[in-house]
Amino acid sequence: MSDVLKELGRILEARKAADPATSYVASLHHKGLNKILEKVGEEATETIIAAKDHPNGDDKEAVIKETADLWFHSLVMLSHLSLGPEDVLEELRRRFDISGLAEKAARTQSK
């Protein structure tokens, strides 16, 4: 599964340098981080609404599509910040043997 994220990360990185008139990804990069963050926020809201409107999973397609949009725009954000999906995947791997409660408490203490 992470191969899909890695491949998408590679494609997004390559499209950063494309013509903004012909590439959606390039147009987002051209508009800057604030526009990219706006899209991430918009997609996060749409994902929440899709899940809330269908808490029993009776419209899984809407939740899946909105989540895909959220992930896509999050990956564009990472690319803009010179990060990639592998950075997030590595952080998730690091957390495998850590209790979620312990990990959250450690983050709170380090702030």
C-alpha cells in the first residue's frame, strides 16, 4: 500500500516544476502555501461532513473520495515543504510499539 503513496509523492514532486496552466499541482505550488493549506482545510471539512452524514458507513464512497482528496492535498502540502509521504510513513512506523496514550503524553510534555 505504501508503494502507492511513494509513487504519488514522486509524481507530485515532478509536477512541481510543470506549467501551472496545464498542471493542477503546479498551479497550487505557484499560488503558494496558503492556498495549499486552504485546500487541505477544505478537504478535511468535506471528509468530516461525509463521515458525519453517514456514521453507519451507508455511503462509503463519499467518505473514501473525500479522504482521497484530503490525502492528495496533504501530500501536495508535504511536497511544498520539501517533505514526502515517506517522512510520514517513517513517523508512523516509529509509533508501532508505542501506546497511543503514551505517545500523546510525550508530545504534550515536550511542548
